[in-house]
Amino acid sequence: MANHIDLSIDFCGVKFKNPFLLSSSPVSNSAEMVARSFDAGWSGVVFKTLNSDRLPIVHPSPRMACIDYGTKKGVAVQNVEMISDRPLKDNLTDFLYLKKNYPDHPIIASIMGFFTDEWAYLAKAAEDNGADMLELNFSCPHMCIEGAGHKVGQAFQLLEGFTEAVKNAVSIPVIAKMTPNITDMNEPAMYAKNGGADAISAINTVRGISGVGLDDFVPTPNVFGKGAISGTSGPAVKPIGLNFIASMAKNEALGLPLSGIGGIETWIDALEFILVGASTLQVTTGIMHYGYRIVEDMIEGLSDFMAERGIDRIPDLVGKALPNLHETEAFEIDRQGITQYDLDRCIGCGQCYIVCQDAAGQAIEWDAETRRPDLIEDKCLSCMLCKFVCPVPELISFKEMPGDWHRRKTAVMDSSLEKDVKVEPFTKEGPNECVI
């Protein structure tokens, strides 16, 4: 490992030894669990969302379901667990224990109230018992009560008011955690900023259905014959997390530090979130699948990557990919290309031929004797589906074609029917009224 690399990060004035944190979830439910994670190498924790004890919290049983795909287990986890079911005093006692025994590991207290005074009460209690930061849970997908959970993340004035109440109650930094169950995250994030938020974290779990039992027709997790729309996490939601982090990072008016969440299991996942604008990274599902020790691989992989490129500090990587992120209209569509094959390495499985015939440009012919593909260049769409299904790494690659090269248009099955087509040319003139 590259020992000279500095993975520390200053996040809202709080120093973390590395960017890897436990997210507020089942993996950060008690001091016993958090202490074990700190011993493994995690730099901090967003503790399981505190409950004021005003309402009884009882977790459904069973409360999780796993989504597998082919040989890949755990591409997503469905979770109907709610906020902490532990007494508030027990959680605060755990804060004191962790601050006493792990003083260099910041504690971020996740809190969620139902009205203004409750938010302020929980915030002050967390601060008074050692919390270094707060994370406001405006995004719990399972709290269906009006004014709570993900419904707050969709009620912007409420979100702003709760943030302001917390900021008036404490002196420690405040993070607003956004719900992904919304079209544009920038809008609620701006309301959080107006309320005084020092940072934004995203994403919480995506509301979804993991599957349906084929024998009993009950969506999973099956809680004694009843299912529910609940929170989906894991690698399946990573593209959604990257999208929301990048969109907020590019928003100069927002200008707040970001904590990235959503399907982080490897150092590559972590690096991708950093490159689109995240300064710290929160993990749950990866730990559920592999345990706390995955942080060792993430630290080593990120350190080695930085050492190979002569990068000494995490801040030098934050947002590095953003200048290359554009709307699709910025693409150079006059530059086209095709796929190319290293046939000496081809194992003759035929996957490229199948996918091209059924999902692309029908640009591959198959030689049954040699069991090799033969590319029809002017029919190739350069969609790269063949590359994605090829089991041999880097056997298929992209090749840019000369400027005078033209792709063959997809032919109609029977040109004699063109005379029977009923359509008039569209001739209306005027501005493009489709504004996205």
C-alpha cells in the first residue's frame, strides 16, 4: 500500500482520517458495532437515526430482502427497517462511550423529528453528548406519516424550517440528507442551504419493490403475508447516487460539501463518487454483504491509485470528472466509429453475434466453421453491446472512423409498401418549445 498518501479529509471543519464512514443504517446501530468498525479502519460514523422516545418504534420482522441477478448476489437490498428502536438514552450513552474510547473518530448523529421542537430537542441532545456533526434525515423511505421521512424531502418549506430550527439549537455542523425519490435534488438542497445546512448527503434508499413471491403473490420482504414499497440500496442504485451528487456538485449556487451514498462496495465505486464531487463516502449495503473489513481494500485501492498518478490528497480528486460531464447536446455527433475485434483471443462463444442480431444493428455475421464473428462495418452502430457481453476482457474495443465514413441506414423490410404509408410532411415553423 502507498503509505505516504494522505487520505484525510476536512469536512465542514471536522477532520476525518479517511473519507470512509458508516452510513446511518443497521450497520451503525450501537457502540459495539461502531467500535468494531473503527478498529477495522473506518474513520467515522453516521449513527442510526435517533428517536425521541415519543413514539414507539418497532421494526417489522422480517425486514430485509435481497435481490440477486444471475451469479451476482446482493445487487440490491430491500429494507423496511425504520429509525432506531433503541431508547434515546441508550444511544446517547453509546456516544459518550465512543468519544471516550475513540476520540479521533467523529460521530455524526442522524436525527429525525416530526415537528420543529422535536428536531431541536434531538439536535441539542446529540450535541450535548458528544456528537461532532448532525445529519438531518429528510429521506427515510419508510416513514409514511406526513411531515416525516422522505415526505419532508419533498416538502421544501418544511425542510428549510426544520434545518433552521436545528441550526439555531446547536453550534456543530449540520448535514441535510436528501431523498432520491424526487426529480431534481438541487431544489430541496437549496432550501436546506437557506435553512443553514453546512453540507448535503445523498442518496438515501430508493423506494421500490424488490420482488414478488411466486407462490403467495406477496411482495418481498414478506411480513406475515404483507409487502410494502420500501427502500432499495446497493450497487443497483449507484448510478442514481452518482447522478444526484454530480448534479449538486455542478450547481455553483449550492456550493456545499457533499457526502456520497449509494452502492459503494469497492475503492472504484468510492473513487467515482469522489470524482463527481463527494468529499466523504457512506456505506451500508457493502458492509452487509462483506463486513467491516472491506474498508481495508477501499483504503488500499484508493491509496495505490493516487500513488500511481502522483496525487497526494483527496481534495485534489474531488470533482475531477465534472468538467467532462455535459448534456447530451454537447456530444460531437459528427465523429462516429465502430467496434473492432482481436479475433486471435476470441473463444467462439457467439454472445456478440446474438446480442447484435437481437438488440443492435445486425452488423455481425457468424462463421459456423471457425466460430468467429465477421463485422459488417457500415451496419455497426458502435453501441458496444458486444463488448459488454464478451467474456474476454478488452477483446472488443472502439475504433473511430474517418470523417467521410457513413453508417448504412436501417433498411425497411418491404420498400414496395412505402406508397401505402399515410403521413404528411411536418411543415410547421417556429421555435423549439421543448425545454428541459
